[in-house]
Amino acid sequence: MKKRSLTALVTLLTISAARAADIGSTLHFNPSLSKEANPIVAVFGAGLPTLMILNFVFVTLFLLIPLFLYWRYPAATLPGQSPVNAREFISLQLYGRVLPAASFLRGIVLGFPFPRNRLQALRAIGFVLTWMVAFASFHAAFSWWAINAWKWHGYQQFRAGYSFNGYPLLEVTLAYAFGVVAAIRYARMEFATFLRQQQSSGACSA
């Protein structure tokens, strides 16, 4: 619990700093939001108040509440189950059974099959998605400074070339890659905790 609390606190502080850096950089360099790539602004024409409200709602519903569940609740107990690696452990946590590697990967990436244990799915989202959004937010803030303050024309050209229909995909692609790293880290941490608990219960039984 102590280690999970520390992890949750660091995650909370990181996402808070990341969102502040992104929003602050946006307002510093583009207070009119004329260059904002967020579809809420670019496509639907939302103004700053709407953007701030929707940011608050998104962060609360999809990041902070799942992160609270990650901190508040431990991994599910697995009586009679002995996963041999992190993939099997997470498979049991989310689906209640060990899925073949291909099915497990499809479930994680595409959401099918849908996780049976919603609490454990939300716990995973609370860790993985929060770190992914934090990375994307820091990168977005970096892009504002690199292009507008530091005048890194090479970076600007690369970012502009790596886009679809005018929408920059660099931040999205790197954030997704970082999300994969965060998911692997989450699985390994949860599995390591499970192994420690097993060793502890075995020592107590002896």
C-alpha cells in the first residue's frame, strides 16, 4: 500500500504539472487559440472557457477517478492461480483467465474481449492513461517553446510533415508509444507486488 501510495502521488503531481505546462504554454504563445490543434477548438470552434471546462471534465473522469481507484484498491486476489509472468497475471486480473498471447494483445489494444473485472481495468487506466496524457502534455508544451521561442525550424518542419490533414500526429504517436511503456511498467509492478505477497504468505505459513 505504501509503495502504491507513493506511485499514485508521483503520478498525480506529474499529470498536474504536465497539464499546467501545456495550458500555460498554449495561452502564452497563442492566447487567441488560433493555432490550437485540439479538435474541440480547431473543428468545433470552442473558446477558452469551454476548452478549460472540458479539460477539467476529461482529466477528472478519465484520469483522476481511475487514478484514485488505483491508489485505493489493490490488485484482485487470485486464489488457486499461479501466473508465471506479468502477462498471465494481468490477463487473470482483467479477464479472469489466462488468454493466449495474441488474444491478450488484441484485448489490450482493441478492447476486445472486454475486461471482465471493471475495477482492475479502471486501475490500469488510472496508471497507464495518466502517464500517457502527461507525456503528451509535456511534449505539446515543448513543441510550443521549440517552435515559437527557440525557433527550431528543423523540428517545426519535421512536426509539420508528420501530420494528417493538417493535424500534427507526432505528439499522439509518441504518447501512444510511451503508453505501451507505461503499460509494461504497470504490469511488472503489479506482478512484482503479487510475488512479494506470495513469498510473504509462504514465509508466514512456514
